Amino acid sequence: MENSQIAAVFDEIGDILEILGENAFRIRSYHNAARTVGDLPDRIEDLVGAGKDLTELPGIGESMAEKIRDILKSGTCPTLEDLRKRLPPHLTDLLMVKGLGPKRAKILYEKAGIKSLDELKAAAEAGKIRGIEGMGEKTEQNILKGLVTLAATAGRIGIKQAAELVATISKHLDGTKAIRRFQVTGSFRRRRETIGDLDFLVEAVDRAAAAKAILAYESVEDTIASGAEKVSVQLASGVQVDFRFVEAAEFGAAEMYFTGSKAHNITLRKRAQKEDLKLNEYGLFRGEKRLAGKTEEEVFKALGLAWIPPELREDRGEIEAAEKGTLPKLIERSDIKGDLHVHTDATDGAGTIEEMVAAAQARGYQYLAITDHSKAVTVAHGLNDAQMRRHADRIRECAAGLKKFTLLAGVEVDILKDGRLDLDEKVLAGLDWVCASVHSYFEQPEDVMTSRMVAAIKSGVVHCIGHPFARLIGKRDPIRFDAEKVFAACKEQGVCLEINSWPDRLDLPDVYCKRAREIGLTMVISTDSHKTADLDLMEYGVWVARRGWLEKADVLNTLSAAAIEKRIKRT
């Protein structure tokens, strides 16, 4: 049982309670528990197995801890099963559509009898939503857009959930004596932001014994296929995992074949064919003779290419670069020296300034920027001008007591609908780090949004544009703006672009990272942390950067504390 599955149970309980109009405190307690469990760096099942007292976790009392133990045993808990009986089976699916909260879902059910996504789509397409009190034509159109966005990621999971599954599967395979080695491949190895299924290559000492051990993995819910060549299973989470058995002599060729995108593999095969060679998952052949296959490196070398990092294997020029010896030396997680987007309990964070600093120090960072929200984000209790001044003073008081660690007084300031910034520019000019973000009016036309962002960039007080496309993967589409114009303004003003590591965002997307690098822009990889554990999300931003061809020199927060203070200081 993965953390994400346990969190989903708590979220569903909270959603049903809200639809039923139950006590707000009780609703919030379940959603808070879901966040706690979902954000844990360790599997909660392992913590329970090790005898960890779950009540030591934030928001987890004895009642929640007991429910967690129930979920680990059965995949559900009595509270959820009892609540499910009070609603149609698929009504909570409506909440996956952006803009449809529990209150609206309840209205749609009570007023129009809508109790599933299919019924919602049919009603919206027939123009029946706009007639419901409080829901006009705009709501109807937003529902249709939300359904399209949801459909685009149907059957896929996010990279964080996939990484958790890979870690637990790998742990199981590591403990299997019949398996000599294994490698995860496919879109996960390329670090795509969403994953359809998981693919493992397995070199076995004994294939029958290895297959038996794979099927004994505790999360296997259904066996799709099991044979001498492949084992396919469906996990309790609904994810399909394929385990392909390969021999040592073909392992590297199989890694290449099952890792590269379709377009990448086609280009490689065409290259082989020009030399009268045949490339497939078993190796590189001239006639019947295998020239290479044991390792990826030897196959690439036999094709006249440098080894290509998995994240680049998308047919975006990486093969030509490998031939010319111009592949980038991709950024590594260890290159990151600090985090420049962190929230505290001054707005919507859960940790104090001191707690966030201690967590950053524990991760070996040299610096941290505290960037709480400005007043426009009312749901996050954003700060006004006076509050921001006092907060900056508080940050600097804390900074004065630190040794060999730099603490920056910053803000995540809203870019208002007309391009003005949400705080007085004199206040912003007095801060060490200003990250400006769009948090509202997402539907503005492209030209208006472009002008809005350019105006903020040219204010002279902004260091960085936060999560530039303001998207939420599978929930909210990216805002529309002319990237070339916005990037040009950033270049002119020396403004950075953020790669937001939050798994629902991963924004700036990889293709735009590559374009920004070509233009000569500097990026910042930040976590948008709201509690101490969120600082560990940094690796997801690094993965995006690697897919975007970024090197250490392309990212601001690979600099030392002294260098970054010099770089961001206003003249």
C-alpha cells in the first residue's frame, strides 16, 4: 500500500463529508491527514512495520492512526465504506474536474441527477448545466474544458507517485535471489511528468523462480500475463507493471529500446540501416552477427555516438548532438546549493522561519529565500505592504543569528490582471528576492496575458517569474502567452524563470526550458515548499531541467551563497 493510496482514502472521506455538509473541522482534518501521508518521504507501511508511533506525525491522532492501520490491512476503512453508502458510487469523480468543488457536485446531483463524469459530459454538451441555479454558460464551458484536461491524463499517474512505486518495487526485486539485476525503463526512466505504466527489464538466474517472486509482491492485485519472457501485473493502485526477462548479452540494447521514445528509436534505427546494420531490443547486428548489446554505451559507440542520457531520448536533436560531441553535461541534484521559493506559517505554510531554515541546513544548503504570499492570495492569508515590511524584518532578525548560512527576505508577489504587482514597488525594492507569479485571471487572451507578464518583468523589481505557465497537471491548463516575447523581456531585464518542482506543476515545462537555454536565460529550480518535507521535492525540478537540456551554469541556485548574493543585488 503506497502513501498516495492511503492519502486518497482520506481525501475521499473529506470530499464525501463536504458533499454531505458535515462539520468543516472534521473535513479539514481528513484533508490535512491526506497531505501529511502523501508528502511523507518514507512509506508509511514501512514506518508501521518498524513500530513508528504514527501520532507523532502532524495531523495524525490516534483515530487517524487506527484508520491508517485499517487501510494497510484492507485497502479501505469502515468510515469510508459507511460514507460511500450515502452517495452514488461515482459522484466524487466529479471533483476531479477543475472548478467543481463538493458544493457544486452536490447541486449537480440534487438538481440534475448527475452522478458520474459521463453524465456530466453529456449534460454539459447538451447545454443543460447553464440552466441550474448559480451555474451559467461560462460554468458549463469551464466544465467542458476541465473534462478535456482530465481526459488528457486519464490512465496516467504523476511522476512522484510513479517514483514511489518504482522505489518499492525495486526494494522487492533487490531482495529476490533469483534476480541478478534489473532496470526500470520506459517513460519513467526518461522522467516524463506523467506515466502510463511501468516497465522493468530483469536478468534472472532462474526465470521461473523470478516470476514467482514478482507475483508474490504484496501490491499485485491481478496477473495479466506470466511466462518465460514476460510477467505483467496490475497493482492495487491500478498501475500496470511489465517485467521483461532479458539475457546479459542483450541487456544494454533492451535498455535502449525500451527507454527511448518511439521517435528517438526510429531515428536510431534509420541511422543503423544507413550502415547496413540492424538495431533492435536484442542488439546491434550485421547480418546474424551481434556487434553490440551488452551495455548501452557499447551500442551507442558502435553507432558512432556518445552515450545519451535517458532524459534526452525524445528525438529533439540529441542524436545529432551525440554525433558531434555537443551533448550538454546535465545538471545534477547535488549541484543545487539552495532553495529560492519557500513559504512559512506567516501565510499558508506549516513551518516557522526557523524550522524551514533548519530543514534547509539539514539538506546541506547554503541559503534559503523565504517567499510568502502577497495580499491578493486571500486564501493563503497573503501579506499587505506593512505586514510584508514586518515579515522581512523578522526574517532578517533570524538571519542575523545564523552562521555560515544565508537567509534571504523575499516574497511571491502576485502579478495582477493589468500587469501591476500586488505590493508597493518600494516595498519590493527593499527585499532580497522577488518572485512574481500569476495566480488569477487565467483565461485572459494570449495578447493580454503577454502584456501582463511583460509589464511585471519590466517593473525593475522582479528577480524571477514563478511557475510561468500557472498550470496544474491534469487539473488546470497552462495560461496562454507569447513565450518568445516574454522570454525576450526576461533576457533584457535579467529576470530568471522558475522551474517549480511541485509535482502538480513541474513548470517551466521541459520544452520551454530548452528554448530558454537557447536564448540564454537563467533558470531557478525551486520547490514552492509549504512545510519542511517539501524541500525534498527538489529532485523533480532537477528532472525537468535535465529533460530541458540544462547544465549547472544555466541554473541560478547552483551558485554559492556569496555568488548568488552578488548576482541578485540591485545596483
